[in-house]
Amino acid sequence: MSNTPIVWVMTQYLEDETNKPAHCSVVAKLEYDILEAELAACSAAFDRQQEQLDRHADNIDSKQAWIDRLMMEYCPEEMTSEQTAEWTRHQQPVKEELK
């Protein structure tokens, strides 16, 4: 975001001695608007990063579940107690129509 136009406006107001208080309030409003826009941009960027982190966490959980499932099938004796507990926690009863 370029501040060049705002800097020019601020300079014009500060050079005009006739109505200094009114000009200072306009400058303060312009500075506030700039900060508010920058805050909104930062907030949007943070939200995008959080969404990306959530997608990566879901992907990692999915891959870990796949690894645990394979280990339970092919080498259950090599699973740690934490892996076994996690695998057990995610098990669900088979529905009657699937039996």
C-alpha cells in the first residue's frame, strides 16, 4: 500500500497555518483510516494462514491414521502404546446394515 498520496495531503494540511486544528483532525482521521486498513489486511492474512494450518493438521492426522491402520494390520507388535490407544479411540462399531 503506497502512502504517497496521504503524505502529500498531510504535507498540504500542515503547511496551511490558517486552520491548524481542523487540519490536524483530518490528518489524524487519515492516519486512523490507514491503520484500520492495514489491520484489516493483517487480519485477513492471519485468517488465511490459520486455514492453511488447519488443512495441514487434518492432512497429518489423516496420514497418521493410515499409518496406524497399516501397522495394526501388518505389525501390531511394533506399535507403541500411544499408537494403539489412538487407533482404539478412533474405532467405531460396524452398523447393522453393513454386517
